[in-house]
Amino acid sequence: MVLFIALFFAVGIIIGYVAGGIGKVPESQYTELQAIYNQLQQNVSLTTRKLKAGFIYVGPVEDFGWTAAHDQARRQVEKLFPWLETVYVESVPEADAARYIERLVTEENVDIVFTTSFGFMDPTIEVAERYPGKMFFHCSG
């Protein structure tokens, strides 16, 4: 479990840099992040299956905005990490978020759920309480 937590903090950092458009990373920080990345790659290569992450988007992936940025980051981390598989659901109404989150967990069997709208916060918490063996992350602008 510690490996998974460390792994997803690293993935979160990468998503933040990609989606947030922070720009160039200082050389000292890049070296440190590269060392963490290399260690995680070695540790994860010992696992026997891919991790599966599911993303819930409030809008369409072609919106050229909030959802498009999250989807661009999702695709980038999937390219960077061969042990990661991702799925997503777009244009989810906030009133139906809990149902969609639950479906990702039960039908898609994801290990991690990322939700990306302020209106998804409470449903994310609600579903997370029912599935303590899964990881849930909520990002709101």
C-alpha cells in the first residue's frame, strides 16, 4: 500500500506539471523527480498487473478547457507509465456523479478514481467511504 501511495503522489506531481502548465522545472528539482520516477519504475516493474485508473469528467474531452487539460494529462501519464491503464467517462452530470464513480469501481474494476469537478466532491467522498481498498482523488478548480 505504501508503494501505491508513493506511486500516486508521483503521478499526481506529473499530472500537476502537465495539466497546470507550470513550465520548466528547476534543474535540482528535475533531478530529484527523475530519481523518484526511476525508483518507482523499478518497484512497479515487480508487480504482476497493471494498475487501472478511472477519470470522471464534467465536460467533453474536446472542450479546449478544464476537461481537455485533464484528459491531456491522463493520456500523458498513460504513455509515461506502461504499468498504468486508464479509462474515462466524459460529460457526467454532477447529480449522477456517485453512480458513475461506483460504476468505475464495480464494473471497470479501477484501483484509483480521479474526479474533476467541484460538484463531484461530495459524491467522491460518499463512494470512497464504501470502498476503503480503492484510492480516490478529487481535483476542483
